[in-house]
Amino acid sequence: MEKRISLVREDITKMSCDAIVNAANKTLLGGGGVDGAIHRVGGKAILKECMEIGGCEAGEAVITGGGKLQASYVIHTVGPIWRGGKNKESELLKNCYLNSLKLAVKNGVKTLAFSNISTGVYGFPKRKAAHIAISTVRDFLSTDNSIEKIIFVCFDEENYQIYKEILK
Ligand code: AR6
């Protein structure tokens, strides 16, 4: 495993790193899954900032403070909804990881935790999503020296096993 990449099976709201990456939707107003958990634990300050930002397109990312979370920031990225694979889903998912990484660097984030974007309600096949996530992060780290640690945070056992296998 690349020295700066690690893997945990955890609730991302418990992570104490500089920033965590949320799998949001275009409205940025919260929802279920990891998004719901982050807003629930992080509190109203995050929602207020999201409302001021006003929304986000698929593949893009925005940043807010971490509210009551241990993390200083939340990077909200909007994953693609899986519609069979011929609607730029892979390209958009790659952009989610890339734009989150760029935003992290811009904000001086050294330690960053990613959730498994699009692999819940949005239905992106988990193995395919994991390959995109890992290769995008690896490529990025090969040209970046500022990020010290990337943690892939899996919540479900299936994603955890897939990541473990690809990262070994
Ligand atoms: N910590 C880490 N990962 C989690 C947690 C948690 N607390 N809870 C769930 N996951 P999803 P999406 C994992 O559905 O597919 C929301 O309603 C989960 O196991 O949260 O991108 C938004 O508002 C899964 O692997 O996000 C959007 O409307 C992963 O998070 C929509 O869902 C992503 O599942 C976005 O769908």
C-alpha cells in the first residue's frame, strides 16, 4: 500500500482528520446516508454554509467548516447517479475525487478522509467505484507533496473488503 493511503471501516463522522469528504446531492441541503450522518453530528453551522453556497454540480466539490465534528472541514462532493454506465458516470466520479483533492490542497488540508461516494443510494457499482477512487488518489499523490494522509473510510463490509483487496 502507498505509504500515505490507509483504509478503515468506520463511521466517517468519528474521524479526527483535517477534512472529511461527504457524498452530498446537488442541493447541498442534506439527505440520508453519509450526508445525513454528517449534518446530524456536525450541526446547523454546516447546513447554513451549504445554503449560502447554494448548490453544487455532479463531479464538483465545495468546502465548509466542520461544525461540531472533530474534522476542521467538510468537503461536499456530488457523485453521479448510476444510470447504466454510459452517461459519463465514471468520468464524473473521478472528478469528485480529483476536485476534492484539489480543494483540500488549496485549503491546507494535510489529512483527508473519503467516504465511498455514489456507492449507496446513487447505485454506482462498488468495485468499479473503488478502482476509480484508488487510482485517482494514487495518481494525485504521485504529483503532490502537501497531503500527508488519505484515509478511505468504508462503512459497509462489502466496500471494506473490496478496498482491502485492491489496496494490498
Ligand atoms: N460514514 C461513512 N460512510 C457511510 C456512513 C457513515 N456514517 N453512512 C453511510 N455510509 P450514500 P451516495 C456509506 O447513500 O450513494 C444522500 O441522501 C455507505 O455505506 O450516503 O453518494 C445524499 O443526500 C455508502 O457506501 O451516498 C444524496 O442524495 C456510501 O456511504 C445521496 O444520498 C455512500 O452512500 C447520495 O448517494
